[in-house]
Amino acid sequence: MPDADLLECFDNPNAGRDYVIEHVADEFTSVCPKTGHPDFGSVTVRFVADRKCVELKSLKLYLQSFRNEGIFYEAVTNRIADDLAAAMEPRWMVVTTDWKGRGGIRSRVRVEVGEVSRYEQGRE
């Protein structure tokens, strides 16, 4: 079961400045709740931190906690966004999951948290 308690944060070393942080996890896996087949994708987290940033090893362990979870793409993306928003309280954040194709269909799910920065507007 995904475990938000795995997420650790550290103080933003430049809390007075807006700067975009992007973390990409290219080897994300979960399980289709209908078929039990593995789902493979990437997770991109873009944000402007306020007081806290997420520590990368803890983010990796958190994302790996989805490995055997039967969960739809939309639920995965929203869960990651909710858990990271609760842990970091960023000024803004966008979580995008990009799923490998199956049956000729690829999926991308994007969740925005907070007022999305001018740097993010219009990006796909």
C-alpha cells in the first residue's frame, strides 16, 4: 500500500526565491485493478517550493510503494499530488504521469496544485 509517511522533507535553501524544481521517475510501476497486469510509466513532479523540498531517496521509496498496488492512472496521479502537497506545501506543483501504451492507447494524467506558475502555463 502506498505510504506517504515515507516522504521526508528538508528546508528550502532559497525560500525567498521562486525557482522551478523538476523530479522525473522513469521507472514507475503499479498494477491495473481490472486485469492485475503491471502498468509502467513515468512520474514528473514540477514545483516551486515554499519552505520545504522533498528528499529524493524518500520520494523514490514512496513511489516504489505503489509497485503492487491495484490502482487506476487517475487515482495514482491524484494520490501522489495530494501526498506531496501535504508533505511539502509547495507554492505550486504539477504532477504528470505518462503511461506506456497498451492496446494501442497511451495515457497522460496531469494534476495541478495551487496557482500554477507562469513558467508552467501552456506546457504539456
